[in-house]
Amino acid sequence: LVLHELGHLFAGLISGYSFISFRVYNTVWIKKNGKLAIKKYKLTGTAGQCLMKPPLYQENGKNPINLYQLGGVLMNMLCAGIFGGLCLLPIAPISRAFFITAAAMALIPAVINGIPFSGKMLNNDGANILACKRNPLMIRVFYTQMITLAEYAEDARMKDIDEANYFFPTEKEMTTAIITTQYVNSCCYYIINGRLDEAYEKLKWLHNHTEIPRSGIIGAFIDMELTYLSLLTEQPKDERNSFLSKTTMDFIQKMKENPTVLRYQYAKALLEDNNTNDAQNIREQFESMRNTYPYQGEILDELELMNRVDEKYKEVQSYA
């Protein structure tokens, strides 16, 4: 795992990328104000991740993306070759067994990540590289999302990031899960800027077009945002209940400390269940995780969206 992510790191540096963060399981080393900080971040379906800011996007298509994407696989293959070569030396049987095991452990993630595969939650490196070859918009979206993540790392809020980073791909353009993620991110930009009805209609359209590719993670965020928006805009409960799939409920269970999950649960507790005790407990959970979360701008955005729930609750109670 560490070798794989180091491969992305080295390949990114060679390609002119700059460091954003390096995560192993739930621990993330993130660059803030020129210094490394240690935070906590969990993303179900992934054991690690190396994020880097690419150089400026070039309209002529000369954008160094393949080496960065392949870096993890290449590092695994290099280590597998080194360990395999050491097996050929005249060494003790126990040492040979160790190097054979090490070579296998390095080769397995190279195969898992190198052969294109679209998983339940995320696509692997091979699938992303293949998608970039097939759809040029993938490269622009990749650049946009990585540059946006770099701003998040410096604790920028979504509403303060350049609006040009939030554009809506067309139905025809959404051929990969990453491009669909761009559409969802743009809907979130609408939400934080108070354009709730527009965001609701766009997300509901995407939710209903199940043929458009999306990862399990993004599918869960679509469902949660739709539920949140449905509660704030007072949509029918039957329609709201149809948004939550089993995959989404599993994601919510596994990502209990994610700020968006907590905000979704907070909205349901107050606006659907009228349970102020549960809502207070969720607020306390949010406060307990906020200081260790790597993206403080996102925390501020989520707090604002939770405060909108409070305002809606007071409004509903006033005419109940």
C-alpha cells in the first residue's frame, strides 16, 4: 500500500506536480501553509491515497497525467522485480521465502490497480487511464478536481473557489464516474450558494438516469444531498424515501464521522423525525471530529448547511 502511493508521489513529482496529501488508512499527512500536518480522514473502499496538484492545464492537450496515474503500478512492479531478483541469489531458504512473499505482495496490487476495473465504490488506476484515452474531457475534469482539492487543503471554502471550476458536463459527456463526479460537485456548489431548487432538480435528474456511470461513493452522496434538499424544500416524503439505496445506507454506516453524513443525519433528525436529542448528539459528534478533519473549509461549509437546517426547523415549528 505505502509503496503504491509512494509510486504516485514520485511519478507526480517527476511530472511537475506539487504535493497535497498522503493518506495511509485513516491517517493523512497534508500540506498546509508550507508545513505538514497530520489529520484523520476515512474514505470507504480505499486504503490509501496520494493527492497532488498538477501543473497548469494546457488546452493543447499536453498534460502530464499518465505517469502520475501509473506511478503506483510502476512502483509495485519495480519492487516485485527487485524482490524476485533477490530470490535468485544463493541465500538461506527462509530469506528466499521472505523475498518470494514480498514479490507476491508487491505484484498483487500492481495487477489489481493496473488491469482496468470499475469497482463498487471507485474505479482503479487502469480504468481511469483508459477513460482518459477515450474521453478527452476526463483530463480537464481530473485537473479541475485536483486543483480544487489543493485549495481545500489550504482550507478554502467551496463558495470561495473560482466558479469556473464548477461546470456541468452534458449527458453525452458523462461517460465515466469521474466526469459524473464533476456534475455532482457543481450541484454542491449550487447548494452552498443557496440555489437549492436548481440543485435538487439537477440531482434528481441524475439520480433517475441510472445508466450514467457513477461510483458507489458518489451515488451515496447524490442520495444524501437529495434527501437534505428534499427536507429543506419540503418535498413529498414518499419521493424522499425512494432516494436511499442499500449501497447508500451501507456507506452511511461505514462513514459515520464524515461531515456530509453527519449533516444528512442532522437534517433527518430535526426535519423528518423532530428529534432534538438525536440532533444534539449529532452536533456533538460533528464538533468532536472537526479539528482532526483535513479540510477546514469544508467543515465551515457543512456547518453553514447545518445552520440552515436549524433555520428551517424554527420556521416549521413556528407554524406547526
